[in-house]
Amino acid sequence: MKFCIAFILMLVPQWLFVDDVVHIYLIGDSTVANYADNYDPGKDYMKTRYPVTGWGQVFQPYVTADSLSSISIIKADSAVVDDRARGGRSTRTFFQEGRWRSVYKQLKKNDVVIMQFGHNDAAENKPERYVDIEGYKEFLRLYIEQTLQKEAIPIVLTPVCRNYPWENGHLENVHGEYPDAAKEVANEYDVPLIDLNQLSMDAFSKKGQEYVSEHYFMNLPAGKYEAYPDGQNDNTHFQPEGAKIISQLVFNALKNIQWEYKSF
């Protein structure tokens, strides 16, 4: 009888025995967003948006069951990436539109919230999304505090780099004081920080401006992609190769985080 039970158990898919599932919520802007996941309802991604790719769109393969053992802050047998990022959103508009509320309602103990804002907060020429430095810090504090209230894990990211300015062969910061502001808030709450701005600038600089411009960012020749018949000149958003590089940087940084939840 015991042999029969053991044999039957061998035939059952192993995922049914997973004790815990952690959700990794990604909140942020277009550089994080998943364009292939019903981003434009009723439209074919491959025909209307591809190859634009947010790094969150390709993050799930990096946090498989086999890789989780290398990430000490994830206390589970399995992780599911839930990408809530959306183009054009700043820390303020993401909150005002109720996007954070929907995440907060679902947050559970040991879940992870990875937050990357700054691109749109800094857009002074777009008052509908602009948030000054103090406002930016206040909204990050709100996301951190409410994440901690749920006994979940907040991880603050500085904004990923754009493909300018290049100086003496190195990509430089274009985000002004926003990266430092994110660092200050993470330090204030003693929560994990990933300096994605610096990591991405350094990684892209090693590849060189010509390669990065052609393969990582949305600088496209005319006629190559159905969604961009006239081509595209975009040094903010990623092609799949660029998005995967950023996902790898985030994953590598997660492996280096040593942090334990402290009651808030």
C-alpha cells in the first residue's frame, strides 16, 4: 500500500507540492511595464507595439524555483511576477489612479514590492505627471510604509538610465537628484535599495554607445517592424535585448541583498 501511494505521488506534478508562493509586484513606469500582457486591450502586441519591452516583462524567467535559493529575502518555494507598472506614471499618478490600492489589497506577508519611478516624476514639462523631489520622496515613503504594514518586503530602485548623455565613452546620469532621493528614502527606512541607475549606466558603458543604441534601445530602421513602418528614435524604452540586460542586473542585485523584516 505504501509503495502504491509513493508511486502515485511520483506521477503528480511537483508544483502541486509547493508550500508557499511569493508574489513579486513591480510598480513603476513604462521602462518596467509588460507590453505583451493586455497592455493595449484588443490589440495584437506583435503588430502594434513590438519590439518595445519593459524589463518587468521578461523578469519571470529569472525567478524560477531553481533560482530562488540564491535570493535570501524570498522565503518561498515559488515566485510569481505581477507587473503592475504602466507607461507615463509617476509616483503620484500611480497612486492617484488607484493602481497602488489594487496592489496593497492583495499584498501578503513575505511578498515583494519592487518600485522604480523617476522618469515621469522628473518631467517638469508635463505637469500632469511631474512630482518634485520632496513629493517623490513622500510617495516612496507611502509605498514603503504600507508594504511594511503588510509584512511584505519593499525594494527601492533608482530610475534606470536613458541612452544619454554620453561623455568620454561613459553613459552619465540624466535623472538629476531623483536617484539620490530614492537612496535617501531607502536609507531612512533601512529597506533594500538597488541602484539601477548606476548599474545600468555602467553595464551599457561597457557595451559602448553604438551597440547599446542599436540593440538595447528603441532606435529602429524604417520597414523592419510592422508597428514602426517609419522607424523610431527612442533612447528611453528598450528592445528585448536591453530589457533582458536590465532584468539580469535586477536579479543579480537581488541575490546580494541581505535583509530581514523588522516590525514597523
